[in-house]
Amino acid sequence: MVVIFGRKKIRKKDIDQKLLTDIRSLKAEWETLDNIIEHSVDPSESGLADLALVKAKYFYLLREARFRGVSALS
């Protein structure tokens, strides 16, 4: 991070790394919630809503990564 005239300049590389970290985190959260829902006898509406929200965030970040040309391999 570089400071120019009192403002922080954030590099693309730093944002791309944060994006990949967030994607991995959301995937783990999705898998955890999905596992809980699968093993529930009667899943709650709030649990299903949380799962849908996490999936939506995950796929949004995947689209953003594709748009930015970010890959975990690069």
C-alpha cells in the first residue's frame, strides 16, 4: 500500500488477493451451512435463507474474479 497526498493507494494485487481470500472463506461457510442443513431433520427458514445468501455472495465474487481476470493459480 502506498500513501499519496494523505490518501492510501491500494494496489490491484492486494485487492485481488483479498477477493481470493473472501471466495475461499465463503466457500467454507457454504459447505458448513450445507452440511448442517443436510443433517437437519427440519431445517429452519432462517438457516435456508442464510445458505441462499452465502451462495449468492459466493457466486457474485466468482463472477467478479472472472471479470477481473483473477485466478488462484496466478
